[in-house]
Amino acid sequence: MSDRARHHHTLLLNVMESAGFTNYETEFWPFSAADRYHALMRQEPHADYGPIQLAQPVDSAT
């Protein structure tokens, strides 16, 4: 990685982490906030949110 790319990468990490996001350490761009990975990396007891259950469509035949 060039010095310029390393600088931009560090800048991105610092800005995102100061805004409360967690970086996926094995990947460059992906960040997480308030989900299970975020809670795990920050040793939180639970995630702020998780999977959602989509509402079932209304049956228009009735």
C-alpha cells in the first residue's frame, strides 16, 4: 500500500470509528454499527439491533 493510500485508509478508520462504527478488520471498506459484530468487537453484552422479521403480505383474496 502506498503512503498516500495508507494515509487515506487511516483517515477513514479514524473518522468512522470516532462516529461509532467498527471496521471489519479483514476488509478495507466494510463498517458495522450496533449489530452483533459491533457488539462482539466492543465487548458489549448485546447488539442494539438485529435481524428483523418482515411483515407477511395481506391476502387480497379475502
